[in-house]
Amino acid sequence: MNGYGDHMQYSVFRCDLSDQEKVHLTEKLHKVLKHDEDQILFFPLGPSGGERENNIYAIGRAYVPIERGSVIV
């Protein structure tokens, strides 16, 4: 991830990528990823109220959105 974005916390990076940079980074990550164990998620941080969760891109293990519902504690 060096050179692609800011290290925010352990294994979380904020990157401002062009389409070409995203393709290049994705290719590099595919080479080092353990596809049956690891998961890399690209979360677009577009405008507030946008369709962000519908645009999540995953490499490796598939992204399964958390079903939101009521929780009684």
C-alpha cells in the first residue's frame, strides 16, 4: 500500500485513486493475496447519502453486507 494512500490504522488505508491507479493497485494485490483467506475491500467514500455500500469492490473472499435490523439487548 506504500505510495497509494494514507495509513489510517492497522490494515486500513485511505486512498484517492484514479481509475488507472485502482487497476494497477488491484493487479499488485491479486499477486500477493491468499484468495481463500484474505479479503481486500474498496469502499468509495463519495458524497454523504450516496449509494456507497452498493459499490463496494472486493478482492479475495466475497463481501457479504451485514443485514441491518433491530437488536434487543
